[in-house]
Amino acid sequence: MIELRTMGAGQHNLIAPSLLAADFANLQAEMEWFNRSEADWLHLDVMDGVFVPNISFGFPVLEHVARLTTKPLDVHLMIVQPEKFISQVRDLGAAVMNVHQEACVHLHRTIQQIHEAGMRAAVTLNPSTPVSTLEDVIGDVDVVMLMTVNPGFGAQKFIEHSLEKVSRLRELIAKAGSKALIEVDGGVNRATAPSLAAAGVDVYVAGSALYGKPDPCAEVVALKRLTAV
Ligand code: DX5
Ligand code: ZN
């Protein structure tokens, strides 16, 4: 299992480019800059058209992408019944399996099964789902990801209310003595990153702020600087 706290030179400002914003006709080139960059994790958004109103890519694509990097994969499953795919995500070599609280009827069991499969367990909350819904599992999760837009699409506007939510999550984690990292996904860019860092975020997913830019590696460096702890 990856050592979460010592990654990124021991800093808690990990940058996770979201492949959803990549040029899918040029994945090799997109993976080339990713590998060369200071990015820490690769964030992979799987959508089923049921849990979210969009469909992205699935395992056949992910298997090819996974072979093109040695950096940790953070697989964000925006699908119903994600527990059905634990072994497939493990077989990709994923470091972090990221499931939605709203999609898991037996969340505690799913977290256990992700751990048994040798992966870190991340639980994601939609913007409308309160942090308090994780009270009884906070000691068991490795990462809590807050959606800072409604899931399903890239390049949406950051929901400002998320900043308060990060603070509330931080309190919950501290109160429980949990070691969970805080990850945010959606609308992360040069403008929103500093306030997220001030609120206590550890992992920053960024799609449209990186892909398609003239120098994505420089954008990663900029986000690293703006979120330095
Ligand atoms: C949205 C996805 C995100 C998305 C973020 O449902 O989970 O990972 O790629 O895109 P940006 O960074 O453009 O908001
Ligand atoms: Zn995502």
C-alpha cells in the first residue's frame, strides 16, 4: 500500500491531474507530460451514466493508461454499486480506490474490502451530502474527497460553500484522531487553490486548470506553490 503521509516529499499538497480533461486522441502525449511533471497522483474519473449524468471511460482504457505511469492511480468511481469492481480496480494496480458515500449502501463493508484488496480507501461526498454522514467511518478511511462541483463534468464553477465544508471535515478528522487526508475535486485552479490550502486540503484534483494549457508542467508547479504548506 502507498504511504500517504510521506508522499510528495512529506508535504500535504499533492496534485492529482484529472485525465477527464485530457485529449483522448493523444493519451500517450498527455501521459508523457504527466510523468515528467511534479504531479503526485493520476486521478481517473469513471462515470456510468446512472450515478452521474455522463459517461466517461472504463477499464479497457484504464488498463492502457495504467501501463503508461508508475505514479499512484486515484480511481474515482462515479458509478452505482462500486463494490462490484474492487478486484478490477486492484488489477489496474490502483493505489487509491475512491467511492461515493451516496453510492454505497454498506459503506463500512466496502471500505474493508478495498483494504483487503491492498488499496487505500477514499470516500467522496457530493456537494449536498453533509460531512457528518462519515462520523462512523472516519477512523477507517484513508482519504475523504469533497466534490467542490457536482460530479459528472469537468470545467465547472467551484462551489464556494465547499471551503466551510473542508473546515468541518478537518474538525471531524481531528476529533476522531483519524489520519485521513482531505482531497478536493472540481474547479481547482490558480484562483481557488490558495483558500483551499488555507482551509486544510491535502490533495488537489485539477483537470481543466492543467490539460490543454501551453505548459501543463508549469501549471502543476504553480498549483504546488500556491498550496505549499
Ligand atoms: C468531475 C470529475 C473531476 C473533473 C474536474 O465529475 O470528478 O475530476 O475532471 O475537472 P475540473 O478540474 O476541470 O473542474
Ligand atoms: Zn474526479
